[in-house]
Amino acid sequence: MVGLDTGFFIAHMNNDPAAISFWKELSQADLPPVVSILTIGELLYIGYRLNKSGISRKIVESIYTATNVLSIDQDIVEKAAALKAGKGMPYIDSLILATFLKAGCKEIHTTDKKHFSGINVKGLKLVFHHT
């Protein structure tokens, strides 16, 4: 299973060829990728901040159609707290990562090397896209 972080969608918005190609590839996959509900909020916020709310809304609509958007629950909050304490990553990133881990993701796509490159979970592959 694949997890898509907020940065993946920012790379897609910025026309990163690898992100665009991978998004098309995912449309033919048997299992939809996993996206945290927090990514929805981040993308909407970025749209407002950059005065591109129409674009961000279209991306969010496509995410709801083509992915499995997961909410935050008690297990995720507790795992995220441990990740934040152990890795020093921002809490929102630890919540997103904990969501992917709980869902059983074996591959995560992001642009956030600073916060995700220190993650070392057995069997987890990190793919870094360019913004």
C-alpha cells in the first residue's frame, strides 16, 4: 500500500514529471493510495495562502475520488506522539506518518526530506519528489 504526503501533491501541482507519472500509475492500481485527512487541510490552507483555492479544491476533490482518505484516531495520536518524541519531527508530520503506518503502507511519497529522511521503519520505502 502507498501513502501520499502533502508534499507529493505540491510536487504534482508544480508539474513534477515523476509525481504526475506516479499519480497516473496509481489510477490503475488495485488498492487506492492512502492520504491523511490532515493533507486535505494542508492543501486547502496552501490554496488560500497562495490565492489558488480553486486549484487546491480540484486537487482535494480528486484525492477524495481516487484515494482512501483516513481520519485521525486514538491509535494514530499515540503513535504520532512517540514518533515526535523519538524523531523530533513536527507533530503534523508525525500524525501523517502514523496514519500511513497504521494503514500498513510500505511506500510513502513526499517532498519533505528534512522531516522524513530520518525515518527508519523496517519494510518502509520513502520516495522523495521535487517541488
